[in-house]
Amino acid sequence: VIDKSGDDLYSCREPSFFAQQGVFISADYAGNDVYHLADFSFSAILGSMWHLDTEGDDIYKGGVFAQAAAIAGLACLQDLMGNDSYHAGSLAQAFASAKASALLADYSGADSYYLGGRYFHAPLMPNDYRTMGQGMGFGIRPYLAGGLGLLYDADGSDKYIGGVYAQGVGYWYATGILMDEAGNDVYNAVYYPQGSGIHLASGILYDREGNDCYYSRNGPGQGAGHDYGFGMLIDGSGDDAYSIH
């Protein structure tokens, strides 16, 4: 799928921008675009999905297993310019399960990343959403190790809003990474966030510069290793604020 110009609306209630046992490639080269999609969008199962948007203030809306999500495959979503908005339910925004890699890369603009509104994390946190994304590697315990999920944002003052498992976190022999190069950024989550390795996994959050704010209502988080895990939070420079239980 190639679109060369215009402010476009992509809307579908079924899986779309989706690779299943195959390859899907798409590109949009201009315009302020809206991707109003459902579950299993911008994702891959036993295949490879590649999407490129080169300019415009774009809106990405998806459900579960969306916005660079993969299992036994590869999912890559790149946006080069614009103040973009990403909104999904869970297992999204650079989520990689077994035998998979997932990349969500945004190179400029004041962007917002939101996960939630779908599944509650009962019984541990019955009133909070299980989000599992924004750079997450997830293994299928106890059977399969997880993959590598990477969310990369090069520039702009960005907002990352998540719930339980978000923002550079790995679970069960997996690796999740969130890298933000510049801008005054806000990170908000609930449990197991912001550079946490949970149950024999690795999680990393790296923010190179800017006056940033990190908040999590509960720990472990903000560079925590739990149950033989490895966690790291690195902030390169700036006047930053941290809050965690």
C-alpha cells in the first residue's frame, strides 16, 4: 500500500496493516493522516510488517496487539515527522513476544503515547489497566522466551502514559527498551514500569536529555530487577523529577 499525498483516513474494524504468514509493506508520504484501526493492526504473526509515514501530524488508534506488535515475526512502524498521537489498548507500541522483534520509531515532534482502557490487571491491580507495551519484550511463561521490543523517539517533548507493564520492560526471558533522545518528557505508569526486568528478563529506559518527569504509583519500577531480572533507568541530563512508591 503506497499513498503519495493528501490528508488520509484509514479505517477498518478487522485486522489490517497486518502480516500473517507473509509480508505486508505500506508507506504514506505526505499529509495529516488518521489510522483508525482495530485489534491486530500494524502487527505480525509468523510474518513481517513494515510501515513508513514520512510527514504530517498523524493519529494512530488501535486495539490489542497493535502499533508494532509481533509474535514469531517482525513488526516495524516508523514516523519521520510531525506531532503524532498513538493510542492503543494493550500489547502494543513496540511489543515483542516469542521469537519476535518489534520497533516503533518516531523521529521528530511532540508526540503522545497512550496505552490502556481495555483489560484490568486483576487480582493484583483490579482497578488499573494491564497495558504491556511502549517497548516491551514478553515471554509465554513457562514455555517460551520472549523477544525484543524497542520504542525509539528521537526528538520532541513527549508524553508516555501507561499502566501495568509499560515503558521499557521485559517479562520472562525477554528484553524491552524505551529510548528517548531529547525533549522535556513525561512518563506516567502504575506498576512494573520504566526500565524494569520482571522474572528473568531485562528492561531498559534511556532518556538522553531534557527536564523529564517520571511517575509510577507502585514499584518495582524505574530501573528495577525483580526475580532474577535486570532493570536500568538512565537519564543523561536535565532537571528531572522522580516519584515512585
